Amino acid sequence: MLTRARAAGIAAILVTGSSADSNEQALALARRHPGFLYATAGLHPHHATDWNEALAARIAQLATEAEVVALGECGLDYFRDLSPRERQRSAFVAQLGLAVQAGKPVFLHQRDAHADFLAILRDYRRALAGCVVHCFTDTAQALDDYLALDCHIGITGWICDERRGRHLIEAVPRIPADRLLVETDAPYLLPRTVKPQPPHRRNEPAYLPWVVRAVAAARGEEADALAARTAANARAFFNL
């Protein structure tokens, strides 16, 4: 998979931690591939009931590691509601506090929870080193709200889906060039535009160019120029 990513022109990959186990796995992978893989450490809202003092202490410790370049994936998810909303909010607030202490940016998840998510983020935004709303699929108003807080916006292969991504095609031109990031959300969201379509639905970093081309087309830009700009944005944002 990493060989295919390099062949596709991928220069660095962020391996997302989202639970106690995956945080450790992400760090281990980053250490095995220094300068190519980097890690995050956090607790996804789906797992918010796992939040406790021991996990908080471990994430704080992980945040001191050079390979861990952001805290998260953290936030709120009221779409699946796999953890009680109160527990989601508590874990989110706690992780924002850890990010402030660590001086590292946050990798954020929000689905069907914009009002609560925005209210919490507003309380911490000025103290945060940076924040990216990962896998943005929300409304134009939500986009404006996040841009007003100087958030970066991550766009995935959702924009390649002619059934669900049409509103993103209209929204991405409004994202300032210096706050745009592109991502795969692998192993999810395989771009529907990939040709030839693979015999599976597993996304991977090698398919990122398909996202880049779709975003560039929506913005009326050259794909190579957009790839260079978003790569520079990622390096600056995550201090790679």
C-alpha cells in the first residue's frame, strides 16, 4: 500500500489515531517510516465512553512525541450516536484542553452536531495552535462558521460522488487557498471517479490524486498547482 502511495506521488501520510489501541498503532507505524508517516492521538466520538483519566494521561504523553503531529480525531457525531452525546461533549472538551497544553493542532470530526460542536470549538479556538475540520461534508453556512474561526478544511472523495457531493463542488471555491487540505479518509470514501474501479471498496492513499483532480476542477485550477499548494498547507499546519 505504501509503495502504491509513493508511486502516486504521495510524499507524506497522516495516520489517524482514534482510540487507545489505534493511537499506539499509529505511533508505531510512524516510527517505522520516519519522514513519510506521521501520527495523531485522540478519541473519536464513537468511542467517547472509553474516556477516562488513564487515557487522558496517555494522550497527553503521546502529544509530546515528535511523530504525533496533532490531537484527534476528536469531536462530535450525532449521526450515529454510538456514544451518549453528553459523553461525546465531555471527551471533546477534554481533548481540546490537552491540545492547548501540548501546543499542537487538532484533527476534528463533526457530523450532524454543528451547533454544539461550534459552540465548544469557539471557547477554545484562540488558544489552539490550529484546527482542521476533517472530511468536511456540511452546509455552506457551516463552512462559513468554520472559516470565521480560522479553521482549515479537509476535503475527501465525498466530492467525487455525483449523488452526495454536488454541494461540495459549489462550496470548495469559497475555501481560501491557504486553508484547504485534501485527504482520503482511507479506508473509507473510495472516490467513485477512480478508473478502473478496483474490485473492492477499500480506499487508500494512492487514490488521493482523484480527490485533488475533483477539487481542482471545482475551483477552476490546475491539479498540479492545487496538489503543491495543499501539500504546502499540510506541511505548515502539521509542522511536518
